Amino acid sequence: MLIRTTAALLVTAVLMACTATPPESVVPSVSSPSHTATPTVEASQSAPVSAAPTSTPTASPSAEGGVYAATLSGELDPRVANVPERVYVPNEESDDVAVIDPETLEVIDRFAVGDMPEHINPDWALEYLWVSNMNGGFLTKVDPMTSQPIEEVDLPIFPYALYYTLDGSKVMVVTNYIAQEDVGDNGVHFYDPETWELLEFVQVPWPGADDADLTADGRYLAISAEYSGYLAFIDTEEMTLAGATEIGSLPRDVRLSPDGKTFYVTNEGLGGIQTVDAETWKLTGFIPTGEGAHGIDFSRDLTVMYVTNRAAGTISVIDVVTNKVVETWAVGGSPDEMVLNPDGSQLWTSNRFHGSVSVIDTDSGEVIATIATGANPHGLTYWPQPGTMAIGQNGNMR
């Protein structure tokens, strides 16, 4: 295993993370949401990169459910059919993971992890869960059969979240630095998931590499630079920065539409969803939702998209065909990251600044329960989930 980072580097890590207030110098002026931006790359980049896709344009998936066809039925893959259903909640400030039984809606266990755990990431093969301990410089491996940690993987970086290529051959570890002076370490690290050998580091030259999703064919990873107003595109085959689109303000979560044509990007500064063409990488539209738009998830039948508005204490429900808000649920708290239960009847969301998790009925929008978990709960996951592969963050399944 690689040697854990030194105490000196841990001081630098304090400058990272999406809970911090960004320096004014790295936040650009807000672009007009209706403006169509041409993908650009700043001249400060150490090597020139293409500003447009270099592969054949991604064909839109034709199967029912599109890119999420394997999740549509709500049925579990045989590999996880016997795994006990649990909700895992990483608590940034208390440095532990709360384990909730969704039947009783109670915390039944808790285990210590590293400094500032950010996300619970299912692995590509659906065997284990990974806790990304951002300021700890290591990953905690969890056995979902026992809900207990079984191993630590030391990394010479500060892992914020994990993503996998569609074939599972590479794991992409995001490091999130918000200070301009640390931007050299900001980006995506490609590792061999078996040996944890570093394959390549791709710098994102705009502070705040954050949330991401893959194109339908998996060729490109679209990742937000949350404090710089950019959506960057990384070629997962060449392991290079392929381009970027300036979208302004504070972009956060990124999710691909079921038909594979559009990236939805929450923009906390603008209070809504920006739409970016997944083939041309151009900004195409804006959907206002609410103050502090942050997290994204889709309904199990893929007809609507849920968006948390963290500052407003609401969740917007958007029709994915019309891209119009059809409902707004007043749920209170500070809803942040979300995950559905397998049949889609419940939406679980962490309340980032309230030390709790809320369980919401997706038929009525009513809060079923609010469960105290720990200080600053973030990227929770409900496991197991429908799908044949996990591609990243806190349970993005395909």
C-alpha cells in the first residue's frame, strides 16, 4: 500500500472542501444562464488540450430507461440480493459513519473513519463500499454484509469522491482544492482498482473539482469546478483534460439525463439547474429551482428529477421531458445529497447543517422521518441499489 500523507500536507488539506467559503479571487462573475458558452481552456494550462470532443458523438441510448435502464425495474442484481438494506451516512465533523436500518428508521451502529469523510461510494463490482476520508488521506473499505470497516487504503492524496470507468478498469479519485495556490493538486487521479497503482493524474486548473458523471458511452467525465464556474471534460481513455465550458457562479452536482443527451448541473449561486449538451459541451439552458440548488437524483421510473435546494430547505421535482418544475416540496433542514430506496418510494437526503437525515415520501413529498446522525452529514448512500454497476459518488448506478 502507499504511505499515508504527512502531517504537513494535512495543513494544506484544511483549505479544501465544499463546506468552506471560497476566496473571492477564484469566483468569476455570474454568466447569464441563457448564454451558450463555447468550451474553453485557460492559457495557464501546462499543456494544450482540445476544446471539443475528439471521439464520435455519443449516440443516445435507445433502450427503455436509457443510460439508467438497469435501474428502472427497482430489482436488485443477484450479486447484492442478500445484502442487508442499510443507509450509510458519513459525518464530516464527527469523523464517523452512522448506519441506519431503513425498516426501523433508527441508527443501529456507528464506526469511526478518517478526518472529514465525504462520500460513501459503492465499488463498480457491487462488492464493497468505500468511505472517502478527504482530510485523512485514505479510503475506508466497508463490507456491506456486516456493515463494518475491513480495510484502509492509504493514498498520497486527499480523496473527495470516487468514480469508475464503465468497464471498471479504472477508478477515478477526485481531489477538491478551493484555493488558487493549491490548484496544481486539484483534479482527477486515475488508479488501478486492484493494485491502487497510480495510472495518471489529470489536473483541473480551476479550483474546486467536485461532482461528476460520465457520458453515455463513458468516454468523457464531466466534472464541476465548484468555486470557479467551469464544467471540465476529461477523456477517460487518454486520461487527459479534453476541454471545459464556463457556466459561471457555483456549479455543484452533475448528472447525465436518461437519454444521454444532456448534463444537468446544479448551480448553487444561481439557484437552479443548468443544462449542457453532452455532445457539444455547450450551455443550453437554465431551470430555476430554489436558493442553494445542490444535489440531483432521478425517480425510479425516470420521469422526474429531484433537486435539493439546500438554503431554501426545499426539493424541486422536475419533469425530465419538459424540464419544468412540477412540484416543490418544503422539507425543511438543509437538504444536500440524496439517494432513493430500491423501489423508489422513499428519498433519503442528508441535512448538511442540521446533523440529520430526512426520509421523504416520493408520492406525497411529505417527510416521513428525520433521524439524527452526526455533525455535517454529507454523501450518504442506501445500499444495495438496483443496477449492474456503480459509477460513482454516493450511488450513481447504471
